[in-house]
Amino acid sequence: MSGISDVARLAGVSKSTASRALSGSGYVSEKTRLKVAAVAASLEYVPSSNAASLVTGRTRNVGVVIPYLHRWFFAEVLEGIQAALLERGLDLTLYDANPGTEGRRRIFEDFLARKRFDGLIAVGLEPEDHELERLLKIGRPVVSVVGTDADASVIGIDDNDAARRATHHLTSLGHEHIAFVGGGSSPRWASVDRRRLDGYLEAMSEAGLTARAQHIRSEVSLPGGYAAAVDLLGARSRPTGIVAVCDEVAIGAIIAARRLGIGVPGDLSVVGIDDHKYAEMFALTTLQQVPREQGRAAVELLEAQLADADAEPTHLALSARLIVRASTGPVDAQHSVMVSDARTGIDGSV
Amino acid sequence: MSGISDVARLAGVSKSTASRALSGSGYVSEKTRLKVAAVAASLEYVPSSNAASLVTGRTRNVGVVIPYLHRWFFAEVLEGIQAALLERGLDLTLYDANPGTEGRRRIFEDFLARKRFDGLIAVGLEPEDHELERLLKIGRPVVSVVGTDADASVIGIDDNDAARRATHHLTSLGHEHIAFVGGGSSPRWASVDRRRLDGYLEAMSEAGLTARAQHIRSEVSLPGGYAAAVDLLGARSRPTGIVAVCDEVAIGAIIAARRLGIGVPGDLSVVGIDDHKYAEMFALTTLQQVPREQGRAAVELLEAQLADADAEPTHLALSARLIVRASTGPVDAQHSVMVSDARTGIDGSV
DNA sequence: TTGAAAGCGATACCAC
DNA sequence: GTGGTATCGCTTTCAA
């Protein structure tokens, strides 16, 4: 394994010149640059990032703190981040900070303090106060995907607005009995869920339906949505519309409805938020966000902060796009589809 | 930010003694060890991993090369790896090597060569020949989760056996027309899929059903299984049993069956491989593997290789456990459940 | 049991 | 444009 001095010697130049030639910074004649590059290539020279980091203080590595890997949104964001980092030649150190685990504690107590990165991207982290404190104490730029930090750059959709529009979509179709499903299953609310519930409540209020607003708590997952919907739809008086906190919950609700023989959208309209990869298969009407792009954007924001130490924190609130598929319909059309469903086994939504 | 010389000075010892005291290697009197530790704590001293790595050659970092993040199996393995690494104080560098992407190419060409890790864990990587060559050339221990490398440690389930037992489960229930769904959708087979198909074919052969064996190609995903099953089950002569390449495909098939009014398990038995987190919700009979534990085991294996440079590569083939839920039943029971399904909207499987 | 000094492999300043 | 040299922060002989 050859070092830069080997390259320098074989190229007949000094270490400093070799370094300049390879890093591309500083004056080097084109001739020697070519020569050095050729030698480096022939030796398959790979610079030691440790040595370089030690002297420059820059690691060319980005840390990603993320609470879940198995949830659609998080996996997509992470893939977006990784893709953008690969393009830039930057490494990615993963910190899976699952809430309530010993691992998360150690990440905040020990791992982050090592500063093995030039900057951090926090994805849907929702840090406790003492965690946030740690995060800022590190003294490296932080970009959040989903969040509310005032001190860091944040990128995400306008959750309140998305839920409001989802709800409005149903009220404009004539629905009056609309439930919001998901969130609040654990004592500590995820703030995203909270914001979406608020958006729903505001839209219900605008439609004069505050009295009929109903929040069904559930875990934010497909089985969670399924379980909650089984209860909700099995009750005597069931809603004609469901706004789900996210697509996973929405899809769970659709599956529950089908199993209960409730036609979608004939007897029940369901709208989600996400545009999950399964959304199309379930013909789910939803408010689309593109987490992969959010991941890429986070890298771009971080890059800017890295280039210019005192760049102002940017707050990017993207707007979700309504995609109407076949899980929502006018409230009047009730039952018409249900019949065909029982006969053919396929309702009109596919 | 204080370095080890600050600690040394304030503790009234030399750098060397401070280093020994903190790293715990070499002779240090208990008294000075305590003193140094106290000073280090008061200064919130964090050693520079770059400096340490530069001199020791060890990074205390593990690279994980993984082709997907959004698929259940991969996300679970990754979470298992991360948890085990956090316990050991080791960092995790993520390389998302999505097949066919420019990013994957760069990972193998550039990123891995930097050797910013003491060892690698490859998860379901299925490297091309030239990629494998690169991998071994790095000269760092590699552990594979799922795979067939002779030169590296491998951990995974016996896929052939799992598929064979899944199939046998159906034949023992009297099924004769059993299709295998999934895999082979792209020209390049994933070898896992291939092995599972082989296991199915062997079991069919053992049951004297070779003539009726049928492989339905599909993408290995829930929508993929759904689409394939819609075609398969819509045909004139449909099977009474489905062995799916994995649970995601199996669940897609169940959803398709329900939509077509085909009762599960009344008219159709479905068995998967995985024990996916949604398996319970769909009452899916499956052969369980626990990817999270495979991730942990990979870390343990790697740790052993790291401790003892010439430890023999270990090949761990775990056995999947059959979990019988309610997606499979005797072939005779056909139609009985379908009727109740149509009446109540809920079949017997929940 | 401790300390002085020699690197690890690069970068960057400063003469030339 | 180029080369010598100090330096980054630590570990590790080797002597004392």
C-alpha cells in the first residue's frame, strides 16, 4: 500500500507538489500534474483519509441520525441522502436512534461527541431537550428533515396544510362524518402527527363540522391503521370518510374496510398523506410528498452550510400535491359500488 | 476542545502515561489511572479517532454494503447490525449499493478502496464477479448475510430447505396444484429466489407432482405478488396453493385473492417465507427467519475475524421455523369459508 | 511504573 | 511553480 511519498518519489517531485497535484489546490504546472496523476494511478494510490482529516479537520463524512429504518418515509429519505452523498464522494455514518433505546442514549452521549463527520442530517428525530442540547453543542452544522428547530435548517412538507387539504377534499365531496385516524398511541406524540391532526381539525372547523370531528388513536403503521379501522368501522355509527395520518395507516384502513365488506369508495372514502409505494396498488387518494427528494435536498442544504460556515439556516416547507385516485368519492354514491363488489369480487377502484 | 496533552498536563503526567491510562493498555498505577480519568472527564476529553486510527491502523468503524434499504429483510438486518455495533462502540458506515446504479459502481470503485473501516458486512449483496474481486482485494474481513461466498463468513437461512418445507406443508394438506410465485422478473436472478424455487421444485418432485409444478414470475414485492396473483388466480384453472418466494409476495397474493372473492384459506392456501411484520395481520403461515438476529450474528462473526486475523470463515445456515397461521388449510375444506366470508365480510382467518 | 521521542500519512505555510 | 518543514493528535517502542 503506497503513500503519497511513494508517488512523489516515483514522479520525481516533492511530497508537497504531489499533494497539490492530486488535490488540485495550489499552483502546479500541467505537466507535473499529469505526471503525478499517472504515477498515482499506476500505484493505485488511495490517500489516507485519516491523515488528511487529522490535518485539515474535515472528514468528508456526513452523519445521519434517524429513529427508524423500517418505515417507508425514513428508508426513502435515507436512500435519497445516500444517493446524493455518493455523487459527492462523501461517506455516510449511520446513527439509528430508536427512541427509548440504550442505543439512542449512547449515540447522543458518546458517538456524536466523537465528531467523525463534518455535518449532521437529522431525520424526523424529534429530539428531547437534552438531546437537542447535545446536538447543537457538537458545533457542526445540522440539517433536519421534518422538524421544527429554529437553530438548524429544516426541510419538510407543510403537514398542517397537507392534512387540511386532505380533509377539505372529503368535505368538498359532501362528507360530513369524517374521522382522523392515527397518532397519539403513545404518551409522547410525534409532532408531525400532531400537526396533521391540527390541520384536520382546522378543516373540519372551516366546514362547520367541529362537532363531528373524531380522532381515532392508532400506531402509525399499516397494522395499526387496520386495527383502529376495524374498531371504528365495526361501530354502530361509522364515518363515511377517513383522513389517515399517513398512507400506511390509510392502507390498513382500506384493508379493514374490505374485510368488513365496506366498499371503498362506495361506503367509505379514505385519504392518506405520503404517496407510499403501495398507494397505487390500493388506488389510494393521497397528498404526495417525495421523501427521497427531501433527502437529496438535505444534503444540498448541508453542503451550503459546510461551504459557508455562517450561512443562514434555511427553512423549506414544501407543499404536498393532491393525487386523486379511487379511494375517495362523493358521499352520495354510497352503496352503489358495494353491490357490484359482492357480485364480481372486484370493486370499481382497480 | 482539549487533547490528550491537556489531560496529561493537568494530571501531572506525560502524554504516554495519559494514553495508557485512558486506553487501559499497559502498566499504569491505579492511582494515576484514576487521576487521569478524572481530569479527562472534567475536560470532557474525547480522543480524536483520526489521530488514533492513523497510528494504530484500526478505525473502530464497520462498513455495511447493502443493496436496498426499503425492503423489510434488509432494513431489519441493518437495524440488527446497528444495534450490535452501538453496544460495542463501533461506528457504521453505510454503502447503499443499489444494483445497476452509478452509486453502486462508485462504491466498489472508489469508496471501498478508502478502507475507512476495519471490516465489512455485505447484506444480500449478490456481487458480480468483478465486484467480488474488489471486495476481497480490500484485504479486510468480510461477513456476508445471505450469500454463497466461499472466502468469507456467511450467515443466513437454508433457503432451499425453507421453500421445501413450505411446499411440503401444502402437499401434506392434500394440495396438488401448487404454484410458486416470485423471482425471475429480471434477467438476473437473485440467487436466494433461485434457491427457494429449487426447494419448491424438489418438494413437488418428492410428492410426485413435478408435472403440476408452475413458476409464476413476479417482482419481489407486495405489489409484485399482487399483480402476479391477479393474473394467476383469474385464469380458468387456478391452483389451490401458493408458495411465495417471501412474505411480501405472499401478502400481495392474499390481497389479490380477497379482491377476487377467493377465500383464504378456503379456496386458496398461501404460505410465505420470512415472518414479515405484516404476517400476523394477514394470518400468514410462513417459515420464519429473524433477520435482526442475523444482523447481530454478522457483527459477532466479524468481531471474531477482527480479533483473530486468520480465523476460519464460518458458514452459518440457520433453519427457518414453520409458523402455521390461518392462510393455509386442507384442500378439502374448499368453499366452506368462502360462504361465511360473503355473509359476514370476515373470513375465519382473523 | 513512567517519560521522551519517533512516527502514522497527509496538508499547508513559507521560502526560494 | 516547487520543495522543505512544521503540524494535526495520538500510540508505541525503548530507556530510565
